[in-house]
Amino acid sequence: MPEGRVTVLLFGPAREAAGRTSVVWEVPAGGLRAEEVVAGLRARYPRLGPTLDSSRYVRNGRYLSTLTTRLRPGDEFAVHPPYGGG
């Protein structure tokens, strides 16, 4: 099955922990569950783990209510950690 790419955007503390603003993630044509991408991020960037635990996730501009949602080639997946400030 051919693969495609999902762009993973990292914001705030997630960006700092991973040392980058985005990651290109290879996914099969049928996609992967968001939880599989999150697990992969945790494995690839161990310092990101604690931030992932408290983050919200967005697929193509919409917040996910569950990480069982499938990410498909061409999707944009964003990691939004809690933000502080005023």
C-alpha cells in the first residue's frame, strides 16, 4: 500500500521539547490512528513525553475528542500543549 505524509505541528512546550516546529510523518494510504502518531512522537522525542500527556490534538483545524481518529496522507495534525500567560 503506498504511503503518504502527515504534517505534525508542534507548539509552545512541545516545540521546545522536540527542538523543532514540525515533523513530517509517513503514514500508509489507509492512515494511522492519532494515538499511533502520538506514540511514535513519544518514542522519537523522549523529552516530549510529559508534554504529550497534557496536550490537546487538532486534525485539520478541528480538536479531536479521541485519539482513535485516523490521520490520512495530506492531513495536518497539531500538538497544542497547555498555554500560559496573560
